[in-house]
Amino acid sequence: MSAVLAAPGLTDAAEPGGVWQLAWKRLCQDPMGMTALGVVLFYLVVVCMVAVGLVASNWAQETGVHYANPSFLGPGPDEMELIEQPHGPLLDLSKMDPLAPHYADIEKREQEMKTVVTSRAKTLPFGGDRYGRDVLQKTIKGSQVSITVGLASALVATLIGTVLGAFAGFFGGRAGDFFEWLYNVFTSVPYILLIFAFAAVSGRGIGSVIVILGLTGWTGVYRLIRAEYIKHVSRDYVQAARAIGAGSASRMFVHILPNVSHVILVQLSLNVVAFIKTEVILSFLGLGVPLDSVSWGTMLNEAQTELILGKWWQLVAATLFMAVFVTAFALLTDALRDALDPKLR
């Protein structure tokens, strides 16, 4: 019996935290994985700080002039030049023009507009958008929204796919047939149309986007986890666990799950990347985050019209922040997959 219990995965799982302690040791030996972990943790800390209002709380304020240049480019041409130029006193047309009494009000409004323009910053660290909002603060706030949507929806989809795949692969029979039918129903409809159908029913909002992506994105995880459970359920270490009295739940989630966790992590990473992209599409079509919020998707949408005017900094800022996070998350997932893969122990 001891020889059987020494099967791959069961020895580590028999010790409390054995699998995860071994994975952590292997991860610490991977410089690239630790660097990626640091970058991901930095983003997550920024997300938490934005959520509690410590940073980027004033992202919607118009702190700069319209399309303010980034600081390293210096101030651009003044768009209110015509207003600021002196035009001399108004002519006394009170006897000729019935609207002459209102000219003084017009002059006053022009002076007020000049005061507002001159009080705004000519340059901002990453430039400004068409309303004069700080692109850097918008990007940080957008990071909070996009990462929250990507991570939360990926966790929901991965959880649903893992649980359904585990039940279908472990029990088989009628339970497996039912889950296969449910899987075929979801995959028979084109993915993007399925998302649009859910979005049209649930409406806009960050919570709605998370629910939509979570309920429609579990099929890929389900397919792989089901196949892994079918492969592992007949192995010796699972049969040995059954012989010593381990229940179905224990065999499913204590013995088998650690040995397929690397597959789950890879799918989680792919879903995070895919769901961030999907959020971009939904926001572009007006089905994503609400109008009073900002995300990487809405920023890329705004950047389309700005590029025609030669204003490229909002596109670069959103793309740079998104590319760094997605790359670091993918590298971290690869490192975790290697650390948790039982074949590499």
C-alpha cells in the first residue's frame, strides 16, 4: 500500500500545504517568474489604492488645456489664442444696434474664459485628452476597472468551468452527459453573439460585464478539466485514496485537483487576457463600462479620433499599461505552471 501511496501527487498532497510549499520553492528559483510576480503585485496594489481613493481620484477633473502635450514635448500652440488677443474697446452702437446692451456681457464672458484657460496646465506628465483631463490619471483609473473586470470575470469563469469539468469527468454517466449537453448548448452559439445577447439583457455596468464574461467564458476550462479528471480518476493514487476511505469530494479536490492546477492556472491567464480584450470590444460598442467611468477600452476608443489630429499619447499610455500587465501576468502563469506541474517535480 505504501508503494501505491507514493504515486505522483499523493505524497505531496498528504502533507498539509506540501504541493504549494514545493511550488513556492520552485517559483523562488525562477528569476523571470519572481519579476513577473512583482509587476503583477504592483498593479494589484495600485488597483487597491485607486479603489480606496488614494490615487487617481481626480481623474475626471479638467486640469489641463485641451489636448495638453506630454511634459517631455513642451507646451503646444495655444488653442485659445484668438480669445486672448486684444481687440480694443467695443464700439458704442447703442443707437444703431438693439443688441448693443448685451455686448458688455459677451466681453465679460470672454474675460472669464481667458481666466479659465490661463489657469490650466499647458502640459501634463502623459498629456491630456480633448477635455483637458490628465491621461496618466485616466490610465491608472482605467487599470483599476480593466484589471478588476479581467480578473474577476476570469475567476468566475474558471471556477464554473473547473467545478463542472470535475463533476463531469469524475462521475461520468448521466451527470457527464448532462454537462456535455450544457457545454454543447453554449458552444453552439458564436461566442461574440452570446456575449452581445447577455449584454443586451443585463445592461451596462462593471458588475454586468463581469457576470456576462464569467457565464460565457467557462467552456474552455470545462473541456480541459473534464479531460484531465477522466485521465486521473483511474490512476493508482486515486484508487488508493478510495481504498483508505477518502470520499468523492476528497478525491476530486484534495488528490486530483493539485495535479491539474497547472492547467487551471494556464486557462486563468488566458481568460484574463481574453476578457480584457473583450471588455475593449464591449466598451467600444457601448455595451461595456458606463459612461461615467473609464477603462483601457474606453481610452482606446477615444484615441481613434485623437490619432487623426496627431494626438497619440492616450493610445500609447493605455497600450503600454495594458501590455506590461498582460505580459507579466502571462509570464507569472507560465512560471506557476512549471512549479506546479507534477511531471517537473
